[in-house]
Amino acid sequence: MTRYTLITGACGGLGGAFTELLAERGEALYLTGRSEARLCALARKLKEKFPACEVRTRACDLTDSAQRTAFFAHTDGEGVVFQRLIYVAGVDTQMATERYTEEKLVMQTRVNLEGAVSFIRATLARAPLDGKTEILAVGSMSAVTPMPYFALYSATKRALAQFCEGLRTEMKGRAKVTCVWPGGIPTREDIKQNIEEHGFWGKISAKSPREVARIALKAVRKNKRKKIVGFWNRVISFFSALAPAPLRMRFIARRWRQTEKDAFSADREKIEEMG
Ligand SMILES: NC(=O)c1ccc[n+]([C@@H]2O[C@H](COP(=O)([O-])OP(=O)(O)OC[C@H]3O[C@@H](n4cnc5c(N)ncnc54)[C@H](OP(=O)(O)O)[C@@H]3O)[C@@H](O)[C@H]2O)c1
């Protein structure tokens, strides 16, 4: 029976890299995102490039519990078995917490944490649990320390990492569970600009989407607890832990108050474009 890799955020920058890498390896893919039209276009592109690749798609808004339940009811109806989940979807709004709206914080918390826990639980309930099942969650270097001006994002990614770590022990011998912590990934234009604005630190922390996907897949295959992507990010993480908290907070606040990203507004524009 065919075993599928389920990828959330498949139409995004990093999701696209995972999708392409696994299609090259001939793996059967089940792709999700919010727009069925964009998922179909992606599946068509993959089939043209890799004719032997088996691809299924289904839209799902991860903030919506009813849609999440309907998603798995649909895949159950198709008789699909999942071997691997790659939870890539994430919302990286970055601004002073006072400037958040209720909508912004609900969306970020649901996609980054609630949706992840929900999809991981539902996938495990349908996976063979023969020790080969893989759960890979995309965290972030932002989880290394609390981050003023990126506080909610950092907290959701930290919570996701902690959840994965606890789950990993529960699933020992039955499923591999890894959380990967990338630094900057030049995916969207605003992120590329952000990496640029962070100068030296931005450059040494960044890796291409393909490289991040490759390292992450290797880490979950080896059942790593967590994987900080890149040598310099491991160095930053090590020294961060040594620095006194007030100093660390002052340093981060000074750097991060200068840049702002509003994934929520960018998202509204995208949804309006989709019609
Ligand atoms: N880029 C970086 O510098 C960086 C660094 C560290 C960690 N990360 C993490 O890497 C992951 C991918 O980021 P990216 O740079 O590839 O960003 P991206 O291109 O904006 O992709 C984000 C994905 O999340 C999906 N998503 C957002 N809201 C959703 C919702 N309500 N329901 C379903 N899907 C939703 C989007 O799906 P659709 O728009 O297709 O519906 C999109 O494919 C995120 O988890 C991010 O936190 C990124």
C-alpha cells in the first residue's frame, strides 16, 4: 500500500522546497494549503517535472478545527495511509505586542501551535507506528530565547519544540519526532529584505530553503530530538544560553525593534488576490 508524506504549507517557500526534494526522490505526496487552485497548480507542475510522482491535494485552513477534522475524514475516505508529516505552515508576524490585533494573535497561535498539535495527533492516529513513521515540525531559531518584538512567534515556536520533545518520548520505538530550528530562510520578498537588514548576523544565520529541507529530512530520518540548522546558528544558540537574560533581552530588543513583518496583512492581500 502506498504511504504518503503529508506536507502543510506546501505552496510556501520552504514547503515548496520539501515538496520538490521528495518528488525528486519519488515519494508519494499529500499536499495541503488554503487554496485548492494553487495546490492543483503545484501538483500539475510536479507531475510535469516528475511524471512518476504520485501527488494528492486537499485545501485546509489550519486555524479552523472543523476544516482540520474534515481534512482527515476526506483522506480516510480515500484510504490514504501517512508515513510522514512535515508541518511547515507558520505565520511569522513580527511587531510590538501592543500593535497586535485579536485576529493577528489568534491566527498566529492557531497556525503555529494548535494546527501543528492537531495535525500531528491526527497523523499519528492514522500511521503504521512501525518505528518508520516520521513527524517533522518546522520550528525556528526564534525559539532559542524569548524575543522582544517577536514575542508571540518566538513563544509559539518554543511551545511547538517542547511539545515535540515530550511526544518524542511517548512515541519511542513507534515514530520518530523531530523539531527543526532554522535561522533565516530567503523565501518571501519581505523575509529576504529582513535578512539583508540584519547585515552580518542575518547572512551567517541564513540557509536556502532547499538546504534547510535537506538537513531537516536527514535529521528526522536519524530521529534527532531537535536540529538547529547551520554551524553559526549552533554557535549563536550556545552563547545565547550563557549570556545573562537582561543583557540578551536588551541586545535582541535593540536589533528587532527596527524591523517589522506583518504576515497577517500580507496574507489578507494574498487571499484577496486568490478571490
Ligand atoms: N523564512 C524564514 O526566515 C523562516 C525562519 C525560521 C522558520 N521559518 C518557518 O518556516 C515555515 C515556512 O516559512 P516560509 O518562509 O516558507 O513562509 P511562507 O512562504 O509564508 O509559507 C508559510 C506557509 O504557511 C501556510 N499557512 C499560513 N496560514 C495558514 C493557514 N491558516 N492554514 C493553512 N496554511 C497556512 C501558507 O499556506 P498558503 O498561503 O498556501 O495557504 C504558506 O504555505 C514557517 O513555519 C516559518 O515559521 C521560516
